[in-house]
Amino acid sequence: MFTGIVEELGEITAVETLEDACRFRLRGPVVTEGAKHGDSIAVNGVCLTVVDHEGDEFTADVMAETLNRSSLGALAVGSRVNLERPMALGARLGGHIVQGHVDGTGRILEREPSENWEIVRISLPAELSRYVVEKGSVTVDGVSLTVVDAGQDFFTVSLIPTTLALTTLGLKRSGDPVNLEVDVIAKYVERMIGDRATGVPVGGTPAAGDGTTGEGAVR
């Protein structure tokens, strides 16, 4: 489990293309401290498993399913990424419960800067719109954010200077893809209500919400 509070802005230092996957090497001095094989690290909101680690860099394998259903397939050498280690048991939950299992992708539609913050409008896949509500929580590229406005095919968030400076959201431009993870509690509530009312689950499982986009869930 993660909290959506990004620990550092890392960088892709190498990409090795495999037959049905790829291997990323990433630099992140904070998240690699004490890291070992098999540990989980969220990369732009996707839970990946540490394959190897040396100095301030680590490698992670990403299967084709994850590349196709998340924005990780667009990463290249030099790309900046949000990095977060799993929360420690008993630690403060600074953001909200984040699994690292991406539910879908959106795109930056519009950025509206102001003196002290920035409003960002992001496209929302139709199958995820029912889980995104005003003042609810949503994860964008691994960053826990509060929804300002929620439409049928978009939502907006307000970004403070710290978020703009310390995460990839300060670097994204209109048209850039972002990973989205909705609040898992909403999905469980929907499932339970559907089962009680009709005996049939409501909505089914959202695309890419079955853990296949979280490598740490399918080691």
C-alpha cells in the first residue's frame, strides 16, 4: 500500500526492450536507501518490483500488459517519474489509501495558472467517472489529490507550488498522458451494494483495475 505522497522525483536512466516487456533502470537516491530485491516501489503510481539495485539506481521489469494500460509505455531515457516506497505499518497516512494498481489513463486537457496554485483539467475514462466525486480522492501519476470538480468525462484538481515543484505534474503539458487510480473504497462499496440488492456485482471490474497494472501484485 502507498499513500500518494511522492518521496522524490526520479529519472529513467536506461530502457531495455524485451520480447514482451521492458526493463527500466531508474535513479532515486531516497527510495533506493535500504532497498533490496523484491521490494515494491511506485513509479508514477504503478507498483513495480525491484529486480536489482546498485548505488542510487534500481531496475524493474514491466510487462506488456502494464505498458499498454498505463502511461509507462511512453517513458524514455531522461523521463522524470514520481517515486514512492510503500507505507510502513504504523506510519501516518498522509494522503489516502493507494494500491499502485492503475485503473486507467487520462490526459492533461488544460492548465490554468494563478498566483499561488494551478488548476489542471484531466480527461476521465467513462468507466471510471462514477468513482470520481467532488472533494473525493484520486491518484494522478501516483500523487494523492483532492477532486475540485467532477464531470462525466473530466475532473479538475488544484496543485500547490510544492506539488508543482516536486512531482511530474509540474512538468506535464496539455495532451500528456497520466495514470489514474480511483479510490478503492468506492469500488468495494459499489460491489457490496450490488451483491446485496441483486445478487449480481454492479459495474464489474474497471479496465486495468485487477492488479495487472501493478507489477508488485503479480510477482
